[in-house]
Amino acid sequence: MADLISRAATDFAAQFTTPFGDHLAAAAAWTREHSSAPGMMSGLAEARLLEALIASSGARRVLEIGTFTGVGTLTMAAALPADGRITTLEKDPDSAANARRHFEASAHAEKIDLIVGDALQSIARLAGPFDLVYIDAWKTDYPAYYDAVVDKLSERGVIVGDNLFRDGATLDSRIDDQGTEAMRAFARRVHADERVHNVLLTIGDGVLLAWRVY
């Protein structure tokens, strides 16, 4: 991403973004040290954006597709009111086990429901509405995730999709692997959907927001 957005800009933004508190910092540090793919963790900017969306909207029901080690989950759970709930979906049992340990060590474990298994199958069994849906999972399934959740949004619900840039791959027409093509298809599908308005933000690895047209 340094080639897409200047290192000076990203460093400046990080300097003026609230850092993770003790528990989140510990979970993030564990992920960087022990995970084979720490880049899958929600970054600081993305996590604080999710927190801001929850805080500003008064969201009470959140669906997260892709838990990984739970850093993003914990950020959102902390922003929810006492009676709020976040349902987070993770296919990999090892990642789910690591996330569960982080949840159980936090003050917000009672707000979190972790479901292990195929996300699309889990979504089909979940009743909406959801005030926020965060998509950060298997990239080839992004279009299917969108189709599965858009009708489960609450009246003022928001869908957030992460990794739209794929470290610059989606911006390079020469790159046509399955995951990159799926992310392009996801962006096109959201943008063409007359039921929603959308904006693609250049923070992190590209974050797309979509919300119902009023």
C-alpha cells in the first residue's frame, strides 16, 4: 500500500488515530507474533472506523464475516451498548480458538457470539436485521456475502467491505486471479445496486461502505 498512498500520509494518519488500548494491543501483538498471516488482522484505521460507525449510529446488532484472531471483533464489541450483540463468523477452527481466548480475556465477552463453520451457510440461518455488517473473509466469496446480507440490513444499516485494493492488485488490469476478480465483481455489484448508496474509502487496504437509499 505504500505505493498507493504515501508512507508519510499513512504515518501521519496513524499518529492521529487513537491507539489500541491494553487488551486490544495485547491481542494485536499476539497476532503479529504468532499468526502466519498477521496482515489479515483488522488494521488500526479500519478498526477505529468500525467503532465510529457503531458509536455514531447507535448500532445494536452487528454481523462480522471473518473473525481471524478477533481484534476487529473486540473493537466493535467495546463500542456496542450493554445490550448490543455482535455475531462473528469464522470457518477456520484454529483461528476461532485463538479468537475465543481473546474474547474470554476481555470485558466484552458477553456481547460476542462466535459461530464456527461456513459463513454463507451460517448467514442463511441468521435472522436480521443487522445494523452493521463487516465483511473481511474469503475474497472469492465477497459477491455472495453481499447478496446474502443486503436484505438483512436494518433500515439504516451499513455494510462494510475490507481489502478492496488487495495491496494494489485490483488496480492493475494485468492481474486476474480469482480473488482479485471477485473483489472487482463485488465492487461493481455494490455500485450497480440501486437499493444502496456507496463510497470506497482509501484508508487501509480500501474500505467500501454501502447503505440503504432512503
